[in-house]
Amino acid sequence: MKPDGKMKRICVIDGQGGGMGSTIIRKLREALGDSVEVIALGTNAIATAQMLKARANRGASGENAIVQTAAGADVILGPLGIVLANAMMGEVTPRMANAVADSPALKLLLPLSQENVQVVGVVANPLPHLVEALIEEYLKPYLTREANAHV
């Protein structure tokens, strides 16, 4: 919860078929239930629809939706490509990548990319293991710290 009593807003951003975003949202719901608001932001309508099926609270698609919503997020989750202009076969526009990078939200990015980008020092793990680490090692401790900071 935020100090104003509202739930933390977690934005999950994905593109193409929305498979990674859907996996993240399903695991978020398993781990956190309905204690957080999950917003599905798809670079396209198919990705958004898949993330909504995974139990996101709300969803929107396209550049303007991502630009406007990223600014008010508490946490942004997604693949590394969401901060790379023209990633995901061009679905991530420069304006989208900039909005995500400029957002004051905590950004937890999975090092999976179809782009010609390698993150040095990162061990290649399967998506389920990466999502588990994202939630257990990064998101839950962050949410706990934030809740304790406002008590």
C-alpha cells in the first residue's frame, strides 16, 4: 500500500504475443494475490489481451497508453527491450523507451531480448526462473521496504 492507502501500481509491459507479460502477471497473482494493482501495457492489442487473460486489473495498448501510464507507475516489469528504441521488431517506439526509462518507477527488467544486445555478467536462465527471481528477490523485498518506510 502507498501512504495514501492506495495499492501499489505495477505496470507489466510486453509486446508481440504477450507471452512474457502473461507469465509475469500469473506469477504476480500467485505470489501477491490482489494486494497490488496490475496494469497490462501492450505494445499491441494482442499482447494486452493475453495479459488481461492472466488477471491484470486493467490494460491498454499502444504508444500513448504506455507513455502516459509509465509516468504514474510504482514499479515497471518487462523484458529489457522496453527501454530500447525500436526493439521487439519495431514495436517499442523511441517515445515508449524514453517514457519507461524516464519514469520514476522501479524498473525490474528481464534480460531476454531479441535485439542484438548482450548484458555482460548475466547468466542465461529460463523465463520461469527469471520471473521467480524477479518476484522473490526483487519485487517482494521492495514492496516490504516501501510498506515499512511509511509506517
